[in-house]
Amino acid sequence: MLIEIIKWTRKANDEGLDLYDYVNPLTGSNRIFTREDVGAMSSKEFAKYEKEIDAQLKAMGGIMPTNDELRREAAYGRGVVHVNSYVRADGTNVRDYYRSKSRA
């Protein structure tokens, strides 16, 4: 499964991605997994997020965006926000990630 996800080819278009208000249909999260995120996951971490990743793939028509694509979307203010890494109050390190933003 992990190999299949990484092999997805991006069907890019000049208008960019329409990720405003994207919410994962399984979890309700607005986090957007990228090919690089999935490729860097340990087996344990992938198993934890596998269903959420599958739901994202289905919701996005089988497309797994890349970091470069989301970085570009964020730079142009088109529906994506980059969240820097941080440490939670309980000491858990959270890696940086992208999320959708709402139109409102």
C-alpha cells in the first residue's frame, strides 16, 4: 500500500489545487498528507494513519499532493496553510504539516 501511494502521479493544472475547506471524510481533520509525509513514515506510523490516508486519496480522486505543490498553494494563498513543527505541552514533538483553510 505504501509503495502504491508514493507512485501516484500528480495530475497538475494551471489553476492549482482546490483544497479550501478540505476535510478528511473519515476523521474530520483538515490535515493534508503529502507523498513525502507518507514516504517518511515508519511502518508503525503508517499503520496508525493508513485509513485516514486512504480516505484522503479517495476524496482527492486518487491524487496524493507533493510538498512542492502544497508549498506553492500556500505561497499563493490558495486554500492551504503550512503549520510549523512544535512541541505539545506533554512533550510530544509534532512535525510540520499542511492543512486546508476555510473560505470564510
